[in-house]
Amino acid sequence: MPATSGANCSGAIPLPRLTRGFANRTHMSSSRLIVIPDDVKFENLNLRRDPERKHIRYDDAVLLKVLEANNLDLDAMTADNAVGGFIITWYMEQRQAGGKEDPVAEQIIAEVLDAQQRSLPDME
């Protein structure tokens, strides 16, 4: 995904890619913190779902600002399917810090956990 900027620009993550990115990062240490610039809040990301394709959409300029604060490159994160994991990790950290609930992020987490649970072998 090319790096873009501007208030009307947005990126998109197909849910399967988001799921892989999140699933591979759910074991991150809780001591790992994401640096968030003082003027950025999670809701600025404007997380939403594309109603037709069900992709997760967000404001590129906000994500780029947070990635830059963490010395991360959007192209590298996209190539590694890590954008979704990064967004959800950011969301979980901001919730633990008392941040607002985001219905799209909550839906994504529920879908990912459900998919992970369905992929586990039956232990009976």
C-alpha cells in the first residue's frame, strides 16, 4: 500500500490479512508500548468497514504519523501483514489506558478470536 497523506486518504486491510497480522502478534509482550504522538487519539484513525468488500479502512495520515513516531515504515508493515496487528495492539493499549471503545475494533477482535477458536483442534 503506498504511503499517502491527507485527511480524505484512507488505507484498507482485507479481513483475512488483518486476521493473519493480528494472529501473529497476539503474543506480544505487554511491556511493549506503542508511541502515540500527543495530538493523536485512536478515534482519529477513523476505523471503519467498507460495506461492500468488508475491508477495514482507516485514515492513512493518522496511521503514518503513529508509524513514524515508532520508526516504522508503512510499506514494510504492509509487506509483513503487520498493519492490522499494529492497529489492534494500539487499540488494546489505549483501552487498557482508559480510552474509548471503538465498535469496529471490537468487532474485528471478536472475529479474529472466533476464527482462531475455530481453527484450534478439538481437545475432547
